Amino acid sequence: EEFEEYAEKAKTLPENTTNDDKLILYGLFKQATVGPVNTRRPGMFNMKEKYKWDAWKAVEGKSKEEAMNDYITKVKQLQEAAAASS
């Protein structure tokens, strides 16, 4: 399926992909594969996990299909940006 294909492509995004973009992809991926947030927010000593949780929570209202489509679109945008800058 197209979503799985782009999940693989996301792994090959360049090193200079911003953390914000990575968090957007993470949130959309979790929403597409798991659905709404199903865990408690991590504590303040675990900043990385807290940012990831927040990114997932931010897209909570999206359906699986919407999240998959948005994920694919975001990966395409990042690939195009990487190609343009190389």
C-alpha cells in the first residue's frame, strides 16, 4: 500500500530534516497506525517522549485515512525540498 511505501521512504529522508518535521511525521504515523492517543503524557524528565506524545495528540481528530494521506503528502514535500537543495 502507498502508506507503507512512504513510511519506508521517510526512513531515507536527509539528516537535516528538522525535528519539527520529524514530529509531524511521527504524530501522523501514530494516528494512522494506532489511532487516537492511548497513553498518558510522559513526565517532564522525558522531553523527547513528551514532544512525540504532543505531536500525536495534535492530530488526534484525524481519521486513519486523513492521517495516512497527510503523512504521504508530508513525506513528498520533504523529499522535494531535499531534492531541490541538493
